Amino acid sequence: MTRLPRAVVIPDGANSLYPVDAERWPDVARHPHASALRTAVARTVVDRALARLTVRTVTPSNALAQGPADTPTLTLHDPQAFYRRLGVDGLIGFGESYMADEWDSDDLVGLLTVLAGNVDDLVPAPLRRLRGAWAHRRPPRDRNSLDGARRNIHRHYDLSNDLFSLFLDPSLTYSSALFADLPAHAADLTAAQHRKIDRLLDLARVGPGTRLLEIGTGWGELALRAAARGARVRTLTLSAEQQALARERIRAAGHADRVEVELRDYREASGSYDAVVSVEMIEAVGPEYWPAYFEALRGFLAPGGRAVLQAITMPHERMLATARTHTWISKYVFPGGLVPSREAIARHSSAAGLDIVHDTGHGEHYAETLRLWREQFLAAREDVEALGFDRVFRRMWELYLAYAEAGFRARYLDVRQLVLAGAGRSGDDESGAAGKASE
């Protein structure tokens, strides 16, 4: 890992070297209006928070890094713009400032990991009551109504199949892998994705003749492996790009007679299935629709059937705070999404008549998965640019992957594999008591 030297010359306005398309990125191209007082308060709060953390800071007026050696460096190319954005838009402004080249780090994941690990202490308690002054409400257009869900999925998953193929492994699996050993290596990623998929199919007891419903197709790898076991698969997606490529891959593998790929919302589907599998799709459902999601799972299950989920989770109190606000991730990466807590999953599944009969976590494996994706994305920079994605997008995507990796490294985020069964049907499960967690 390359680190900045202790002395660095950084010209003021360095980000002006990279013009921003104001039509495509209006809130990145402009500096938000902020009073001098508000900007000064943001500077004071941020500087005091950074002084307590293992972070070094560099500014144009202070080329010597301030802070402990051998720790991540926050390099402010345009401090005034950085503090102004934070003063007006909080963490949205923090992300937009990175997209605008107003700050950098020699260890982006390390910096974000420190921040994520201290998220509850960054703002003094008295100022947290003023959260509404900078934390914006989620826009109504991002609600996951039937039409809204299609728009939200389109904004992320229909960007370009070619883009995703540049940083995912050949299985095109866009969820946490499960490695045999850590730290992970790029050469092991496909096998680790198959290990994860096979674990989920085993938990769902998928075999010859199983009627399987998958909610969230991705690019079809789970459906392919289920069909290879002899299952009959119906898989649902809202992404036209994913549907087209998944169908192509399924035909090429000779499983078109066993797999049906539908462009359909789970709320518009019906039928009875021996198993339902949904991998990291609940994060896109939105809390308003969690009851409908779990009721749909319960309704799809035939007697004795089980639903298997892989879900990213966050602490319950943080989830409640995040649910009320518009975040950088919800604005730029996953509109309408919210990572649930384990408590929320348990509450809503129970209300729908489902027991959690198996629950295991492997967050450290997601951190490694994201690291490999990020490294591959950065290595493919020229190819990403050739697809028409500009510098602002590339910095946004790098920050997204690093931000997510940091969340898992700080244990702010986790990823769980859960088995849900109809209430009273958990006695024969291998995990024992309902809701038992194996860490």
C-alpha cells in the first residue's frame, strides 16, 4: 500500500483540474450555499472528531500530516468546500466532496473503517439533537411502490452488464462470497461464490424435483446451480439487463427447460413452492414493505417448505436512524434501499407466521469480497471509462465499494444466512432453537 510522504504540496483548487458535468451531477458540480457560521461549526466538529481518531490530516496550508504516523491520511484539497458540504448536507456532502475531488486518502478503506467504527461518537451528543438541520428526509419518489421499485432497481442494476462484468468474477455473482480461508485471493472468488450458493441451496433442501422460487435473479448463477441439481426454478427480477443476460446464460448451459426468468415484482407473483431463496434482496425492499415481503414469503411456501435468505444487517438503533434519513448511499447508489437489523427481520418474519430456524453470519467474508471487487474495479479503470462512465462516477463507485468494505471491517455491518419455516415447523432443523446465532 502506498502512503503519502510526511510533507505534501497540494495546490488550492486542485479539484478544478477535473471538470464536473453539471447536468449529470448537479449537486457535485455546485458548492452548496452555507453561512460562514454553519461552515465554521462543521469545521470545528469535524476537526475535533478527527483529532480523537487515528487519522492524519493534510491541507494546502499545512503540508505536514497532522496525527499519528502509519495511520490513514485525510488529504483536503479544498477544505472550504469540504466543510461547507458537510455543514449543509452531512454525510451526503462528505460523499459528494469525494466525488468532486475535494479530498482523498492514501488508505480509503482504512479511513472509512475508522469513521465507521466511531460513527456514534463523531458528533457531540448535544449536536445530535440538531440532526434535522443537515439530515434530509428520503424523497417520496424513492418509495418502493410497484413503479418505484422498478425505477430504483433500474438505476443501479441496469447501468451496464459490461460494467459489472469488469469487477465481478465470471459467475457474475453480486453478493457476499464464502471463502475456504481468509484472507481471500482473487483466484478463489468464483469457488467461494459457488460455496455460498451451494450452502444456501443446501439450507433450502434443493434437489431433484424441488419447486424453487428465487426472488432476485442477479445474473442467474443460483438458478443455474439449482437447475443442475434437478430443481425446477422460477426466478424473478426487475432488471431488464439482468433478465436478458440470465436467460442467455441459462440457455447456453442447457437449462432453459428448467428455469423461467421473469421480469416481475415479488408482489405480483403467486404459486406454491417447496423452497424460496432470496439473496441480498431484502435490502432493496424498503421498511414500508417489509411486512408485504415476509407475508409473500409465507404465502409462497408449500407445507413443509422453507425460505432461505442472505441478508446484510446493521445494528437496530442505527437502522432506525438511517431509515428516517436520505443518505449518500440512498441518493447515489441504492435508491429506496435500507439495510435491516436482525431484530427487524425477526419481528416481521414472526408477524408473517415464520420462525427463524437457522441464522449464521460471515461478515468478514463480505469485507474480503468487496476488497476483491474494488481492486478489480480500480484495475479496470480504463475499461470503465471506455464504457462511458466519467471520473465522477468512477470515484462514486470506488467510494461505494470502499464504504461497504469498511462497514464490514468495523463490524458496523454483517451478512447473515437465515432459514425461515412456517411457525411450529422448526423441530427437525439442524440448528436447534429458533433464532440461534452461530458466529
